[in-house]
Amino acid sequence: MIDACEQSPSYIRAIAPYQPGKPISELAREMGIEEAGIIKLASNENPLGTSPSALRAIESQLAGLSRYPDGSAFDLKQALSAHYKLPQEQIVVGNGSNDVLEIAGRCFLHGATSAVMSQHAFVVYHLATQVAGATRIEVPAKDFGHDLDAMAAAVRGDTKVIWIANPNNPTGTLVRAEALRALLTKVPRSVMIVLDEAYNEYLPDAVQMDTVHWLGEFPNLIITRTFSKAYGLAGVRVGYALAHPDVADLMNRVRQPFNVTTIGQAAATAALGDREFVRRSVEVNAAGMRQIVEGLKRLQLDFIPSFGNFLSFRVGGTQQVYLQLLKQGVIVRPIGGYGMPEYLRVTVGLESENTRFLAALKSALHA
């Protein structure tokens, strides 16, 4: 490594770059498969595509792309304000929810602090903590999910952030409302609770929780959500945080100017109003989840019940099965990096895609 790079802090040099799901184009090059013959079930994307309303909104902005975006994202924040019945002063927009998660880390973490997170939790919490030079306190999972009592007990005097994914990626586990409220009442107000609800729209009515309403009671709560999943806008990268006005003000000071593009703002604003598209997305996901669960049971494979739009399942010879699936043009996600080397994660797709995945998996298991 050149001398200038050696001057970078050791905790930066120790970062392992995030590994996204394999792109369709990359597999096509590697295996010599036509892109049209590949299905990608690796990155928890929406199999229905993008809301037609959002596509029309994107088209309407194309002539103005020589101009910078609205740095305040006024229209999008106004739509979110009306949707959640919160003032715009409580909203922070980002280049995907990853962006607002990292902003939260930069606001509240530094080298003399620590952050608590669960084993098997979303890897961005590790990265946001490490980039700030803070100490990572990883608490063992309970049945692959967050053990909130143990996480509360792990809080130290220097702890400034607790990261929680609900539902969690990649395990799909859910912490119920009463357990979350108990944690919020137990933890000192000097500790920020960052509640990542990227998959919130997929939750059945029976387990939905009005966490947004809690913001008035718990000023140390930050809720992050995204347009990448149920809204089908992963490619334009729009996420947001909801927080106490003072917290949102700090985050907006750190937020990069123009961090959400013109087409991203327009697409997200339109998508937020397309409730029929979201309803269909949730409906297709529920049916697809049942289809995959039944298929895995027929194959006698263990899996972790999931509240998201994905499912993690256990196979022997994980890498070999993964490679056999790739050869058949089916991309899923290895999750060994999450401390789960015997598991693969599959995104719920369309009925035809789920059928093909299950057939390919059966073939891969016997290859």
C-alpha cells in the first residue's frame, strides 16, 4: 500500500467493502448465458417492477436533468409529511435508506463511542459504526433475531447508538411492538435508537406497529424507511428518516447537498401515492412466500420464517448449491458474511420465478 494510504485511519483500512447481490449482466458474462434467461432473486427487489405512476413521473423530469435537484426535496418531503402527518422538520431524505443510516452514524458516533447491534443484523450497521471509528458491540442473536434484553444490557457508558432492523435482513425475523417499547423505555435518552424499517410495508396487519406515533414520546428514536422494496425504486435510490426535529436538524447538517436526484424525488413522490401498486406488491409477496415455504418443506430444508420479501434457508454444501443455481441462471444470495455459512437467502419473485427457483434448487441439491 502506498504511503498516503497508510495515513488513513486503521479502522478505515480494515473495512471490508459491501458485497451486493451478483448483477444479471455479470452472471451472463461469466456463464455465457443470455440475460433474458436469468432470474435474479438475490437483492430483495420488487418482482412487479416499478409503479407506473413513478415511471411517468421520471419521464416528466428528463428534460430538466441539466439542472441540480431541489436540495430541500420540498415536494417529496411535503408528500411524506402528509402521509405520516408529521412536519417536514422531522424528515431527512437520503440516497436510499443506507444513506440516512450512515448519516445517523456520522452524527452520533466517533472514536470514543460505541454502538450496539445484533448478530446476523444488516451489515451496513457494522460499516456505519466502523467508518466513524466507534466500537462495535455485537450481541448474540436469539433464534436468529434481535435479543433486545441482551442488547439493552450491553449498553455501556460510551454507547451512543443501538441499531435495530425490523424486520431484520437477512433473517426476516421480527421484534414485536411491546418488546420495542420496552427497550425504548429502558435505554437512556442519551442513546439513539435507530429503527430500520426497510421492509415495513410487507408486514401483515396483525403485526403492524405505529412506530411513527412513538416519535413524540421518544426523542431518541430515528425511524428509517425506503422506496427500494415495496415501491420498486431500488434503481433510483431514495430513502428517508423520521425523527425528532432536533435530531433531523443535525442529520440535515451532515446530509450531502443534492443527495436525492431529480428523478428520484419525482419517482418517490408519485410512488408514495400509488397505494394500489403497493397493495399488489404486498399481495404478490405473500402468495410467493407461501409458494417458496411449501417448496422448501417438500425439499425437507430448514428455513427461518420471514416477515420480509425474502427467505433464508439452510443447505449442506452451500457454495456448491449456489454455483449450481448460477449455472441454471438463478441468482440467490450467500450470507456467510452474516455469520450464516450454511444458509442462502432467496428473494420472493413472481410465481413463475419462484417455480423456476424451486426446480433449480431441487436439481442443485442432487448435482
